[in-house]
Amino acid sequence: MACPYFTLPTTRVANRTSVIRQGESRQNGFCPIQNEDDLTYHKYLQLDNILNAQTLRSTLDGQKPVHDEHLFIITHQAFELWFRQILYEIDSISRILSAEYLEERKSLCVISRLNRVIAILKLCCDQFGVLETMTPQDFLDFRDTLGVASGFQSYQFRLMEIRFGVIDDLRVSYDRKSFLEAFPNNERQLLEKAQSEPSLLDLVNDWLSRTPGLKARSFDFWCRFKVSVNSMLAEMKLATQDECDDVARERMLWRYDKTKKNFTELFDEEHHNNLLKLHERRLTYQAMQGALMIFFYRDEPRFHLPYQLLQSLMDLDRQFMKLRYNHTSMVQRMVGSKVGTGGSSGYLYLRSTCSDRYKIFLDLLNLSTYLVPRDRIPPLSSEMKKSLSIEGCFEIGPPRFLDERDPGYLTGSNPNVSIAKDTDDSVEMAVKERNGTLV
């Protein structure tokens, strides 16, 4: 007697057989390759060139090949391929940002491609983990065969730095020479040409300086923000004076002085421009205002994408610095303090590049210094709020407040408002501001 658990009804057996036959028929077909000239996967990717580009230097003198040299070559070739893709994406982003106006529909494209670059940089950071499966002793077995070849000579990495906006004057010198001296003439000329072109930092500066609302007659953000900060500082001063405990008052006074110093420097355009010349600032004075405005009013519909774009730029900077740090840590582990194959100081040189001087969007990263409580953010005028709303986006007629180059852009800022001094006037200003009587 057959086991009931392994006996299928006749109809189910028939259905199952039909399904199997259908699956087999779907797999039947013909080979689309008709002749040797047809494009194949192998030809499309040019795998002959890629897969035959791993020449082990350890075997050139008839010696036994060092096993881990193959991993070393493959990993660095993968880095260069990803660098090529990053440059491809950054060039496309630069073309969009260099337009006279940044259309809102293209903002999402910029953000998407920036996030792709960030994802690639994360992948590159993880690749060091694969390379570190090679021990320092394994690397030493073939290191001498590299001659003067060094990662310092990576043309694409230097081009990436230039495209991003690394400031040339802040670079750590290479044997007291420009980093360009490490490249042959053809690559050096291409790098010099790239230095003469706008970087991502330059384009972002230009874009931020055109933020709507900075010079509008109906809403002068910078002037209103100064008034709000004056009010905040005045209240902080009053609270300090009213504190009875000496220790607490000393702490509050220190905080007040520090806060006032930060905002005084922020609102001092001449001081900002001097720091810009010294490369202690990256954003122009106007661009800094635009970035702060986007941070404060990021909940407004038309600032959603600009805020995401700024976040992506900071993530890009962070991942690029992480790539440097991971490389530096790996070199320390592999060669310690030995001189680099290219003649640099090796780990000591790489360690010096993991500092703020190599950060591109440093001002965006430090923007939190100037954030104020929500109730201190100047309220938008009705006209400005409409302009930044969805309704304003679809308003018939030429757009307003989009760009200072727009013919409909209104001006009328008041540069004469500055940080108020510690006088009764500032206290009175604070009271009026809090009561809603200050316009």
C-alpha cells in the first residue's frame, strides 16, 4: 500500500508536469551569437585589457611570484576605476551647477549623483579592509620591486582633490616642492588646467550667494538675524547680571563672551574676508548667509532640496576625509614610519593630510556654531513665505526671489545693523523683540 503522504492526486501530478514542461520550454532558445564580430559581454567590458593588466613585478627577474602582490595590484586598480567614476559624476554635477540658474528640477539630480559619489567613497574605505588581509611581512616580500611607484602619484586622486576644491596653498609640501612635480609633463599640464577651472566649492559658493531672501526688500534675512542675535545677547547679559551665585555667574559670563565673540565675527564682513584670504574660511560672506538661511528655513518647501544638497556636501567631505584616514592607518600598520616608496615621509606625510586644512566644506561643518533656538529664528514675511511655498513654485508669471540675477529680484538690505553694544538700548531692543513690537 502506498504511503498517503507521498501520493499526489492525478490532477496535481498532471499540473506539476505541465509546469515543469513550461519551465523547460521557457529555457529553450537559441544562442544570439551568430559570428565572431558580435558584441559580447567580454568584448563590451574589454575584459582582455582589464584581466591581463596584472603584471607581477616580483616575477620579472625569474623569481618565484609573491602571492599577495596580485591582491595589491587588483585593489589599487579597483581604486582607480572608482576614482574614474567619481570624476565622471563630479564633472556632470559641475556642469549643472555652472548654469546661470539652478533649476529646482535639477537639484534632485545633483543630490542623487552626490550621494552616488558618497556611496563609492564608502566602498573605497571598505576596500582597505580587503588589502589589510595582507600582513606587513607579506607586503615587505615585494615592496622593493615597486621602485619609486607610489600612491602619491595617483593622477586621478589629485584631480579629484582639485575638482572638489582642496585649496592648493594649504597642501602639505612634497619635499618642499609642489605636488605637481611628482607627475610627468602631460599629467602636470592637465592638473594645472583643472586648477584654473571652477571647482565644486567655487560653484557651491556662487549658488549659495544667490539664495532667495538675502536682499529682498520684503525680507532682509541678514538684517533681521542680527536683530534677533542682539536680542538674545541682551537677554543673556541680563540673566548673567541677575545671577547671585558667583561660580554660576562666572560660567554664564564666559558663555556670553564666547557667544558674542562668535556672532561679532560672523557679522563682520571685513573680518570674514580677511579669514577668506588666509584660507581659514571657505565660503564667501554672501554664501555663508545663504547657507545659514537654508539651515534655518529648511522646512519651507523650496528649501527642502537645497538643505539636502548641503547635507550631501558635508557627507562628501566627511567620507573623503575618512578615505584619507583609512589609508593613513593602513600605511602605518604596513610600513610604520619608513620612508614612502615615492620619497615622501610616508605615514607622517599622510597623517598631516587628515586635518581641517584638507576639508573642502569646512564652513558648512562649522555652521552649527551660529544656530539659534527656534524661537529666535526671524519669522518669514508673508510675501517671502509664499515665495518659498509650493503655491509660490507654481505661481503664474516670472518667479520672484529665485536669484539675485533674476529681473524680478528685489534689493534693499540694510548693512548698518551690527551687534549691539552692552547698553540699555540693546536691552530695550530685546524687550521690544520679545513683545513683537520690533519690525
